[in-house]
Amino acid sequence: MKKKYMKMAIREAYKRQGYGHMQLAEAINRIKQYPGLERIIVCTNEKLVAPRNYESVGFSLYDRKENIIYKSKFGYLDVWKFVNI
């Protein structure tokens, strides 16, 4: 299966109003429709404001890796794995 990538963000004015959770839940629902889906893995920087959003839709923290690309801005990448496929 070909890997697919996407980027999601919520504008500052709409944060902390539940839109991030709704967007993430909808993305997961759409991604689960892909035939042959084996896993969903998300990488975030260590400064993620709402890790509970990922946990609330079925992700668990899988690993933390050194961020060699943006080392000066973000020291580590958190790797989240979706556990309910």
C-alpha cells in the first residue's frame, strides 16, 4: 500500500473549542476507509499542546525520537500509533 501523508492544523482563534478533536476524529474515520490499511502512525513534535486529543481517538504514544531535521526548534518527535484498526 502506498504511504499517504497529510498535515492538519487549527487556527489560533478556534483552538480549545473542540475543533481539533472533531477534525482528528473525522480524519481517522476517513483514513480507516482505505482498503488494505494496516496501521496509522502520526509524528508530532514534543511541544504538542494536546496529546490527549490523540489518545482520545485511539492513539497511544509509541516512541520518542531525536528530531535531527529541526533540532534547534523541536528536540524530539513523538511517534503515535493508532491501536484500534
